[in-house]
Amino acid sequence: MNSSCNNNTIEKGSVCTYCGVGCDITAIITDNKIDKIYAQADGYVSRGKLCIKGSRGYDFVDSDLRVRNVRIKKSFIEKNLNDMPQELKARKNTLVDFDDTWYEANYEFATSLSAWKLSQIKEKYGRHSFSAMGGARTSCESAYSLQKFARVAMDSPNIDNCARVCHSPSLSGMRQTIGEGAATNPYDDIFKSEFLLVMGSNTTEAHPIVANRMIEAARAKTVEIAVLDVRKIQLGKYATYEEIIPFEANLLILNMLAYVIIKEELYDASFMQKRTVGFEDFKESILNDKYANPDFFKQLKGYESLATTIPEIARKYATSKSMIFWGLGITEHLDGSKAVMAITHLALMTGNIGKEGAGLMPLRGQNNVQGACDVGCLPYYAPDYQAPKEVGLMTPDAVDAMLEDKVKSLYVMGEDFTHIHPNQKKAHKALEKLELIIVQDLFMNDIATKADIVFGVKSAYEKTGVYVNAMRRLHLSQPLVQNDLPDDWEVLRDIENKINGEFLYQTSEDVWNDIREDAPYRFSGASYLKLTKNRARGLQWPVGRTDTPTLHLEEFRTKDGIGRFKYHQYKLREQVEKLLNNKQTNTFYLTTGRTLVHYNNAAQTMHTDTLYSKHEEDILQISKEDTHLFEDCTKVILKSPYGQTAELNFKFVKGLKKGTLFNTFHHEKSKINYIFGDEHDDIIKTARFKSVEVEIIKVK
Ligand code: SF4
């Protein structure tokens, strides 16, 4: 939708740059400046409403702090000058002082320098010495270009994106059981459903426009909701069942739900007979699992009510048209992938999949994390989830390889690696061992300050590209405002052209057409023309002649079309074990999450005053029941075996159980991610961000 309001003012439709909900937006633009962003009343995703990030979070576009040039570290030039080819050495005088640390460089020189240094490192240390990260915040065209740059230009399999620290377990768990790691239905199926189980998702803060639908349906009494989380969340107000669960008990509870469904024979035998294998073995395993009977909770002080509520939720789920929604509260754990498999088991057992109003909805975090994975920004998947020529390193392994001097150059595109990944002490040490870090970003965030070469690039509101939201909806963005900065894929093309000369793209559409060939199952029918015609509604993949709002209607996406049960027993550990054994300690369990006004490392939201002023620091939340323990201090530091946070202000809240804490992680200065270590999902290495036992150091 484009329209002209007066001579200088126009309206343009595009897609929100923040979360995975992927709301349609309409911008009013005057003289190449965004005046306002709102949603059309009939917006397919937004339904006429945006959250505060979508409606107010656009000032960053004009921020004075944007990187609007190319910067090269002075120390990098000094260190490399002698080795540079004469042609580059001779152009050193084109560098201009930017500040004490940086030169400002012309784009041509910077792409040549990047190409030379990348090639030199490859020659010296081998092709595996290159690693790339990023792509979930930018378009599919750029994400695709980054994985192609790694795999083709650098001949290295080492490509990963921030799905490593969020929904990789959803992809892994769902692919193993139903063959496709993506949401099965559109968000509007909430209105066709009868029961929603929401687990490990603070939906009103993290995916607010999806939460709006849940609340509307609950108010209209067309749906009942069950909320399971380690703390009370706002959505609980609208829920029929709301329970606070112990830390790291997801798989335990999900297996208990399956146990009740089996024990009370609430499953759909004919669905399973037609569409699944392995139920009999699964059934036997669950019935013999010493942790699967919900009565287990009768022994856990403070959590006894779960022994009654879990069977009630299981009955309601099995006998209704039901959907399950989850977020990082499920995936960022030791058993994230296994918990996701346990979620899919529930759907397979009850036939709550492959139809309208019933299905599975992993709520993806970043606006294009689904798309980045779809186009192959993962070390073990090429575009369309095909097997790559060679499997590369997942980010935690790439960090180890840096420390072992095996990875020597790193390319980061729109991912603040030194803020959002775990074990930051280790990550910082690893980066010091590199000979080259190239960053493409909008701002000098933490990783950019550590880079040798920084390319300022277009933001999502300044370019054309495809984004895939959490319900597989493709949206073709268009520039709301114009600027001369390169798009991410253009920088990659220009460096590649100085290495191999195989990236022949002139426009983002050229890149997209390559994606359609490389990822034909999902995207072959999604031409720019069709996406432009469908800009308001978008198209849900797979897109052939038509698109596909609901997946798995006739068969699953496994090789034989059949769904599978993959039983995993819960392993007793941490808080549950302590509660069971009545072990009192002076430690606390911390979980982390987002707040409504910020997105992840606040790269863009902190440069938007309206948003930043509402949340200028990460404040630790402590249970009201623990108030007496903090009377003698004004601030606290959280400490784990891996590191410690900065000094944190704190407040007491009602919605946390005794001995548990919550903190946001948006501000780099809080150093929250310094206390998370290498523990991760045991299949797919997603960090255990949702649970860490911490000591508290009191600051008087
Ligand atoms: S819910 Fe997500 S996509 Fe929608 S406006 Fe808010 S941040 Fe943007």
C-alpha cells in the first residue's frame, strides 16, 4: 500500500522490524522522515494494533549515532600495513581520522581491504578458519548472502545465526517428530481454537500482538487458557489455569501431561493409527517413568497444587481443539529440544495438529529468525533445510575454535555477539585471539567496538527485502525512507566480487530469485510480483501456486509423511531435586526475559527516546517473600561460577516464588549474560539462559 497525502507526505506499508510476530505497519513519511507508524484496521497480522515498539520505535532511523560510514580501526591498519599489497598500501592516505580509535574509510578501499585480509587468513590457516554469524535481524536476501559468502566465497561451513540462542531446539525437536520446525497454523486460529496451553512464553511482553488475540478470545469465552511459567505473568489474569512451576521442570511436566492422557485413555487412537508410529513404545515408557505421575508434585513444598492442575490441563487439552504456544522458557534449557519433542507428542496423541484451530506455535523471537533459518543460516542446514555439503560449527563450538586458534576471522552481520550470547568472559577472550573481525550494523554496539572493520548499513526501514514471521508469513518490505548506505547483501557482494566474482546480483530481487531456486519447496512460487500484490496479507510458506496457512493437513514433513514419538525421560536436577530433598541453600535461581519496550540488546530501541526512557536499566526482581534477606543492602551483584553481573538495583514483586529471581538483559552495562556458562541444550547447544543458580553479593 502506497499513497500520497500531500506533496511531501506519503504513506507506505511495510513490516515491523522488531519481534517475530511480524506486524504489518503503515508509515506516514514527510520529506524522507518517518512521522508516524500505525496499523491499518484490517491489518492481517496487526488487526489494527501495534505494540509500543512497532508504533513508537522508529527514531533510531535518524539517530545521530547511526554508523553512516565505514570505519577501520587504526591499530588494525598499523598491524597490517607492512603485509598489505602495494595497491592497498598506496591508498592508506585516503583514510581520514574519525576519532582516536577509528579511521573513516571509503567503501571501495574497505571492501578491498576486507577481501585481501579474509583471503590472507584463509591461505594461512585454511578455509575452516572463517566463521560467520548473523542474519535474523535483516532480510532473507542478506541472510542468504551471508551463508553463501561463508560456504561459497570462503569455502567454510561455519555459519550460524542467533537462533542458536533462541529457537534452535524448536527446529530440532519438531523436525525429529513431525519433520518441520515451524508454526503449524496462522495466529488467527486462536479464534478457532477451544483451548490454549501457553508454556514458557511471556506473551504479553514478548509477542504482544499474539497475546491480544489470546486475551480477546478469552474475554469472548471462545477459548480457555492454561499458563505454566516459573513466575506469574500478565496473561495469567485471563487463564482458567495458572501455575508457577519450578525451574527446569518443563520436560517433567510435559511428560506428566502425556501420562494423564494415556492413563485416562484420552488419546485419539484413529489419528495415531493413520498418521504416527511408535506410540506403543512411547506409552510403555511413559507409564514406567517414575517421574511421569503428577502425584510427584505432592512432595514438592510450594508446588503441591501442580499434582491436581496438571491432570486438569491434560484432560482439557486432550478433549478440546487445542493449540500449544511456547517461547524461550521452553527452549533455553538443558533439555529444550526434548521438551519440544514432548510438546509435539501431545499434539500427535490427541490429533491436535493438521487442522484449523489446533496446532503448535513456537513464538519466534526476532523478526526474521524463521527466514534466516529457512535460507540456510545454520551450520547443519543449507537453504530449505537441505543437507549442506559440510556441517559447520555451532556458535559455542566456533568460540572454542577461536580459543584454539582454529578460527581466525569472524564476520558478524546484525548480531551483537558480545552482548546476547552466554559466557561472555570466555567469548571476549576468544575474540582477542582473532586476526580479523568484520561487523555490519546500524550502531557501534559492543561487538562493533571490538571489530577491525565496521560497515554502516541500511536499516529494515530503508530497504527492500523479504521477512518471514513466526507463522511462516512472507512479507516483502519496502524502503520507508531513502539513504545511500549499502544493504547488508551489497557489502557481502562487493567483498565477494573482490575474492571470486560470483555474486552477480544487482538488486535484492536478483538475490531473492536465487533463493527461490535454492529453496524451492518453501519459496519457488513467491515472486516479488506476487509478494508485492499480497503485501497487505503476506504469503505463508510453502508458497507454490498458492500459499499454505495450515501445515500437515494430510501428512507430516518427515521422509515417510508419518509423525514419530521420541520419548525422553526427565532427569532429576537443580531446583526440583533440592525441593525433593528439602535442601535449603543460600543460593537463588535466576531466569531472564524481555520487557515490552525493548528488543534483545536494545540495538534500536535504546536509540529511540520514547522507549529508552521507559526502561533505562535492568532491575532485578526478587520475591516479596524474600524481602527480609535484603534489608541491609542497596544493590546486589549476581555471581555464578562463570562470572558476575554489574551492580544491580532491585525491587520486590509478588509473582515470584521464594528463592527465585527475574531480570531483563537488555542493557550491556548490566552484564547479565556474564553469569551464564557453557551449559546448553544437549542436542543443539542453545544456552541455558532461563535458569542459573546464583549467589548474591550484597552491596551496602
Ligand atoms: S508485536 Fe512485535 S511485530 Fe508487532 S508491533 Fe510489536 S514488536 Fe512489532
